[in-house]
Amino acid sequence: MKAAVYRSYGPPEVLKVEDVEQPSIQDGDDDRVLIKVHSASVNPFDYYYRKGFLPVRPSNGLFKPKQQILGIDVAGTVEAIGKNVSKFKIGDHIFGSCLGSHAEYVCTRENKISLMPRNLTFNEAAAVPCAALTAVQALRDAAQIKKGQKVLINGASGGIGHFAVQLARLYEAEVTAVCSTSNLVWVKELGAHHVIDYTKEDFTKNGIRYDVILDASAARTFFSCKRSLTGTGFYMTENPTKPGFQLIQVLLGSLMGDKKMKGAGLTNTGGENLELIRELLEAGKIKPVIEKTYPLSQIAAAHRHVENGHTKGKVVVEIAT
Ligand SMILES: NC(=O)c1ccc[n+]([C@@H]2O[C@H](COP(=O)([O-])OP(=O)(O)OC[C@H]3O[C@@H](n4cnc5c(N)ncnc54)[C@H](OP(=O)(O)O)[C@@H]3O)[C@@H](O)[C@H]2O)c1
């Protein structure tokens, strides 16, 4: 099968589309599903691994990557199933989380995928899992968002941000979205009550206080946002790895028992959370926005696009043509 492979850490050019051995369901893989990948998205996670960012090296190889095919989101068709798989049958259209999805075939556990929402294309479904799951877990679980709360989403036009705006609105919060000038209109259309253009206004200096600040861009620090929080409010950062300072402030905050700051990462892929997202998508309550779709042969360009840090919604790689 064809896959985008990287055999050394480095720039997007280290990614090469090559013929590699196709995965299969082996004895003992009884809860696994073999998926013929139609589409996969590119997440910042992919370029962190490709670049060999320091925190990934202990698990993925100090000098060269052990896991050489990237991709964590998938939409495709069930090709084969292990003998204990009960939720899916061959031919089902599915979406979900799956390491190594930038390839024509991939295997994952059945609890990491769900049936694809009937109203979405493969490309749309592939744009959803990591970003939407992270947004749900940040707002519902970490923030325990409540009706009427003032919620600010920084980085509202990105992968996580555009789902967070829609979800916060669904949870009946008063939503302020922060993004750059060209994204103001569509972010408002997604449901934000208020929009702030970060190129023209610093939200930490306008005197307004929020119950929740979700910094999906990690462009701000906890310390700069602290004065914009209500007495019981807190700041959540989505990126405790960039540029290392985020990690330090989360660690410092927890050591000092500062309840005003939380890391809000993706801890639970698949399962009930993915099922909830599937239902919201199918009911038309949330929707993915795709800025651009690339063929697998242009995987390096897709990485460059995401690494630029200004993705509008999601970038998708179309693998089956
Ligand atoms: N911890 C976890 O488990 C976890 C899981 C998923 C993602 N993440 C992390 O969360 C972060 C966001 O992920 P993503 O997929 O949403 O990234 P993304 O799609 O690249 O979005 C980033 C957004 O940040 C905005 N931005 C850039 N500079 C900004 C600034 N100075 N002020 C405000 N916004 C700014 C951009 O909007 P404009 O184009 O409008 O500038 C862009 O839309 C990434 O760092 C990712 O690694 C963490």
C-alpha cells in the first residue's frame, strides 16, 4: 500500500510517499478493525512528531522515529474485522482516531471509531475527531461549562477553536471568539456572540472578565490572561508543549495549587465522546469547516499549511481517489 513515511525527524520534505507493507488483522487482534482509508486530516500533533519536538522523542525514538507513518484522524471503510468486533461489519463507513492514518490502510481498536455521520462526506468526517474531541473535553469536562457563562475562545478559527465556538454556543454560554481579521465574519456565523480581532485589540486589556478562557492557539500565557478572569474563572491552554513555557506554567500552576489554570488536552479518544460528536454532527448542531484538501502525494504541502499556524478550520488529506 502507499503511505506517507518519514524515516528521520525534520522539515516537511522528510515525508515521502512510499510502498510499504499493508497492515492486517493478526491472531490476537480480536478487537481490531482494518480500515481502507478514504481521508485523514493533518493536526499540529503530526508536525510536532515529524519535527522531532523534544517531548515526543522519549516515546518515539531519540534519534529517529519509531512510528514512521503519521496521522491520527481517519474516515474510511471497514475492510476486515477481528473476531470480537461486534459494532462494525465489512463495508461500514466509519470515522475516528487511529495512529498512522496517512496511509491507504490502517488498523485500530473498535472503541476508537464510530459509524460515520450520514450527512458528512469522508473528507468532512476526517476533519472532526481530534479537534472536536479536544474541544468537548476542554469545555464540558475540564471547564464544566454552564449556561450563561462568559467564555472566550482564543484561536477560534483553528481546528479546535471552530468546534469550541459551536459547542460553547450549544452549551448556552455567551461566546467571545478571538481570531484574525479575515476570519471574523465566518467565526461569527459559527455562533460567536462577540468577535475580537487580535491584530487590532488585546482582549486582556479591554477590562472584560470571563468565566472560562480557552486558549486554543496557545498564543497567550496564563499570566497575561489572569486579570481577564472572574473570581471563579479559569484559563485552559491547549498546548502545553509550545514553546515549553506553556508546560512550565501548567506545572508551576499545579505546584502552587493555582486553580485558575488547567491544561485541557485530549485524554479520551473514541468511545462515548465520539458517539456524542457523531450525534451532534448528524443533527446538524455542529459542522466541520475544511480550508483545503490535499492529495496524499502533496502531504508535505499539507504539513507546511498546518505548520503555518493559521489554518481556517481543518486541512484534510484525501487518500483514496
Ligand atoms: N493537548 C492536546 O491533547 C491537544 C490536542 C489537540 C491539539 N492540541 C494543540 O492545540 C493547539 C491548537 O490546535 P488546532 O488544531 O486548533 O491548531 P490550528 O488549527 O493550527 O489553529 C490554530 C489557530 O490559532 C490562531 N492563531 C494564531 N496566532 C494567533 C494569535 N496570536 N492569537 C490568537 N489566535 C492565533 C490561528 O487563527 P488565525 O488564522 O485567525 O490567526 C489558527 O486558526 C495546537 O498547538 C495543538 O498542538 C493539543
